[in-house]
Amino acid sequence: MNTPPSDVSRVTCVGAGVIGGGWVAHFLARGYDVTAWDPAPDAPEKLRRLVDAAWPALTRLGLAEGASPDRLRFAATLEEACAEAQFVQESAPEKLELKRGLLAELDAATPDGVVIASSTSGYPMTDMQTEAAHPERLLVGHPFNPPYLIPLVEVVGGERTDRSAVEWASRFYEAAGKSVITMERELPGFIANRLQEALWREALHMVANGEATVQEIDDSITEGPGLRWAFMGPCLTFALAGGEGGMGHMLDHFGPSLKSPWTRLEAPELDRSLRDAMVAGCEEAAAGRSIADLVAERDRGVIDVLRATGRLPGEASA
């Protein structure tokens, strides 16, 4: 790779929707010069609004020296966006053929040796790098929404990705303030998405069968295990359930419950009635709060949890 990860100063973000725009906000807050490109005619205006909406939370979080929304430039073409890139983050819609073609275009437009990462939430890079002339520099850098607040990024290459590119990307994301999991092998949906998908499917089953409401399901997490998961994952949490005997005692004591009908991992049919029930339940739970209100509330909550658990420095000055 041409530029050491800690020396990168110019980042290109291709795709300016919720995820791509979140990446833009994150990189700007970390003091990078960011060039963005998206084919939608109204993309520049939407991106500016997203960055403006995120900036108060990022200011509270703590900005890097020199960080400014003014360091964002929107390119007229993909080729222009990539011409001087030192790292490229692709965040196009989740359509495999679109991803394949776009990554090939990015490969052709980006200077030699520059790593290109995809924000895909489920596709293996092996399936996406098939049309690129230089697949060895293509890899997955899977963030979580919103990328400007949630630290985690999962990094993994495809069968034709060079290991050095994966290592470079992991070091770059760390330099950019991310918490990185460098996966040793591809896994559809990666790690965190598979775990939250299992919880999501069980929630849908309970709503579909009239066993719980949307509010009850959300409360069961925010008032229960979610408070622990903010600083300790499910495995260590269960280990504590074994007392001084740890995970071994927990498994010996509670292991038989795995045979109990507590979960249904097959996805329920997402028919119109289930969809309507989920929409209505969320509207009821929102209690009149707009999406913007909920986003702001979520952002404040994430920052408070991160700070309360000692993973952030003290309050930044305005």
C-alpha cells in the first residue's frame, strides 16, 4: 500500500446515503479531507443536511484538530472523486450486481495501491470482487449505523484479497478512531449482524404470534440485557451467571435449557399483517417523536453510554 495508514489525509466516500453520509461525517470529525460522490441529483444537499445534523453530536463527542464540515467536497464524477484518494469507502445500495460493477469502476478510477473498502452489510467480498482488475485491494469494512458514533467496523477480505490490504485497512480504521475486528474468514452477515439478526427474527415471531408487543420487546432489552451488553458481551455475561464457577458452571447448570423451546431461529413470514403490526408498534412506541427526534435521542444515548463506561475522554468543549 502506498501511504502509511497514519499518514492518510484524503478519503473518498462513494455513496452518500445514511451509511455513506455517516462515514463522511465520521471522517470529517476525525480531521480528514473528504471527497464524496453519489449519482443522485439531490445527494449534495442531503449529505450536507446529514453532516449538519450529526455535527452537534460529533462536537460533543470530541473533534480532531482541524476537523470541519468545510473540508467536504462533492465531486461531479466518480473518476474525479477517486483521482487523489488515499482510501475509498464504498457505501452503495445492497444489490450484488451493482456492487460488482461499481467496485470494478472504483478499481479502474483509483490510483494503484489504494485500498477500496465496501460497507456491505452481508455480501462476502469474494462475491463482489469478480469484475475488478485488481481484486487484491478490495475488502469489506462493515460499519454500524450511525458510522459516526458506533465504533465497530468488521474488516475481512475475499478469496482474492491480499492479506497486506486487510492489515493496512485495519490499521487505518484504528487510526481513524474505529474499534476494529479483523476477521480471519468470510461469513455471510459477518459477526455482529448475525447476532442481531437472530434477536430480530425472534422479535418478529413474538409480534406475529401475539406473544409480545413492540414496546415490550424493546423494553425487555433496554431495561434488561442491553444495559449489560453496552460494556460486556453475551459470552462474558453468561459466564457471570455461573458465579465463581464461571462459564463451566453456567453450561453445566443451564446447558439443558438449550433444548427448551425458547427461540425459533427460522424467520417468520413477513406478510402484510406482520409488517403493519411492526410499523404500528413502532409508531406507538415513538409516542409522537419524529425520526429526527429519535436520531438525536439515540445519538445522545450512545455517547452517554460510551462515556459512562470509560471509553471516551471527558466532555469536549463547544
